[in-house]
Amino acid sequence: MSFLEYFRSLKPEHRIAWAVAIAADALQIVAFPLFAEGAVSPADSVLDLIVAFVMIRLLGWHWAFLPTAAAKLIPAADLFPTWTAAVWFVTRHKVNVGEQEVLPPGPAPEPRR
């Protein structure tokens, strides 16, 4: 399966999460001189806090976000796309045909018509 096919098979909120993660990692890699200080860079910290908030809103809480946020505190760790790797890890699970999907607690979704 190519990445494009995989991307098309995702839910809309997963696609947005992928776009946000790729954009954040690209910004931190391309604009590395601005974020070179690592843990002491206020711009880098603000960007990571915003991305973490967006990821939790789009994908829900997942343990993969903790090492990602911790790795951002290490200088030069921004050269590795950690947000993109975390989003891949969270969204890689697919429901197989015939397998029942386990929904989170809350009201049941409306039936499709």
C-alpha cells in the first residue's frame, strides 16, 4: 500500500493530524537556526505545546505523545520528525473487514443512511 492510498483511507481528523505533524516537523527542521537552543527556545516550546494540544484534540490522548514531547527537550532532536512518527504510530491501526470497531465511551454515533 502506498502512502497516498494509506492517507486516503484515514479519517478526516487523522489527515489533519498528519498535516499538522508534518508542518510542525518541517518548520523545526527547516527553521532549525531559530529553534537551535532546544529546551530553552521559547518559540520551539510554544510550537510543541500548540502541536501537542492539537494532536490531543484530533486524535485523543495517546502514550506516544509523551516521548515525543520529551524528545523535543533535547537539543538537535528536532532534526528527527518526532511528531510525524507519533502520528503514524497512533493512526497506523486499521479495522479489518469483519472486525468490530471498539468505540470510546460516550453516546453512540448516529446510524449511516
